[in-house]
Amino acid sequence: MIPRAIAAVWGLAVTAVLILVPLSVRDRLPDPMATHWGASGSTPDGSNSFTGYLLTVAIIWVVLWPAMLAVSTRKVSRRPYRASYWGCLFGLGVLLLGANAATLLANLDAPDWRAAAMPDWHIPAVLAVAVVTGALAAYLGRGARDEPSPESPAPPRLRLGPGQRAVWVSRVVNRWLTAVVLGSLAVNVVTVVWLSSGGMTGAVAAGILPVFVLVLLVGLATMSITVRVRDDEVAIGFGPVAWPRRRIRLSKIDAAWAEDRRPRDVGGWGVRGLPGSSTIMLRGGECLVLRYRSGGQIAISIDDAERGASLINTLIAERVTS
């Protein structure tokens, strides 16, 4: 009940501030008021009536907050999920409060919405405060470390003959991210061709290309995962060429096992969790879980995880007995 009460009190407080603060300065705001600025904060390029703005801000939070409040009633069993939940709840609340404050300050005492200038540092400051608040809330709300699942015991070790060596390699590809990569590549190619043929201005291309190039690069790095187990390390490679690559020495691993995990268990897709307890979630289902000697763990969604865990445990045992 305590997590739900905290979420309820926080949501009510944010709702009250979002509504009461604009109302308290209503007489000092132009109507309509500036609600959107372009690349330069000195020139607003969008406006809305005071009533329309107030309803828009309130509706955004009234949709987000009850949804997260409903989530808080579920049984939260994993540390990364708890951290993600509290980080999002407080981070989004502060982000909306900060954006509301920046908009009101820009419009305060302005004779007309076109004269409502917003300093360049306001939005970066709001984003920074929201990120810091979300990170702090995630850290404070993460709770105790997760215990290894009793339903996923360590798999049996492999039998290796004297001098025999083995390597295990497995790979998972996310088809949705692959489609995003191909779509971003197509948009970039069409934009460049259209720009070179004179069908698009440089300003428009400058607004399109950076976004889709970033999407392309991030997608390439996260569309697939390759895990390789060798004599002395576990290597986790990202993307079609398995780079960038993270290497984990076997000397740092205490045990390995296979475990079924879903995005809802770890807080979503991608790299989730906190240092010492994280999950690389590219698809729900079988995951290879590595427990560090320091007490933390990492889980990677990968096929044939039980065989990989068996080899890891065998190699660890060899290091102990040698």
C-alpha cells in the first residue's frame, strides 16, 4: 500500500501545481499565450488560448498518472522494474512541471504572445532537472537486490575431455528494430537524393537527416545481440558486426543459468536496470543470466541459453580446480 500511496500523493501534488499556478498568474498572461518556440527561443511560433493550454497540460498528466498508478498496484518483483517505475513517475512529473513553469515565465507580463521570449537555457535546464530527479527516484526506489530465481537452477556442466576446448556462440535479432533500421536508411537515402536533385531545401534536409541518422545508428547498435563464450571470457556484441562489444572475464563470474524473462519483468525493452543488476532485453523468453562474484547479475535475452550457461559453469569449475 505504501508505494501506491506515494504515487497517489505525488500525482495529486503535480495535478494541483499544474492547475493552480497558471490560474494564480492568469491576469499577467496574454490570451492567446505562446505555447511553442522554434530553434531560437526568442521567436514563438505557436499559440493557444489560456483555457486550451490549461486543459492540454492537465489532460496529459491526468492520462499518464492514473496509468502509472494502476501499474503500482501490480506485484513488482524485480529491482530493475521498481527502479524504472519510480524513475518514470517522478521524472515525467518534474518534466511536465518544468515545461509548465518555463512556458508561464516566458509569457509572464508579455503584451502579446509574439513577444513571449524564452531564454535558451530554460529547456535544457528543465530536461537536466527531470533526468536527475528520475535517476534519484530510481535509485531510492530500487529496493533490495533480486534473489536468483528458485525455478531456474544452474544447468548441468558439460563433459570436456582432457585438453578439449569448446566455444559457444548464439545470436538474437529483433525484427521490429531491423524494420526501423531499414526504414531509417530508406528515409536518409531519399532525403539525400531529393536534396541533390534540388527537390528539397537544405534547411528541410538539415531537420530530417540528423534525426534519422541517429535512429539508424542506434538501431544498428541494438537490432541484434551476439554472445560468445570462450576459455576466459563471455563477450556480448551489439549490432550486425557484434560491435561495440562488452567483455566479461570468467574470473568475475560466480555462476550462470537460463531463465525466462519478459519485458514487463524488467521494466521494458533495451538495456534495463541498474549497475550490478541489469538486463539486455531484445525479446521476451529465454535469457542467459550471469551472477558476478560481487553479488550483482546481468541477463541477456539469447537463444540456447542453457547450453551457454552449461559451458560457462564448466569453464568456471576448471579454473577453480586447476
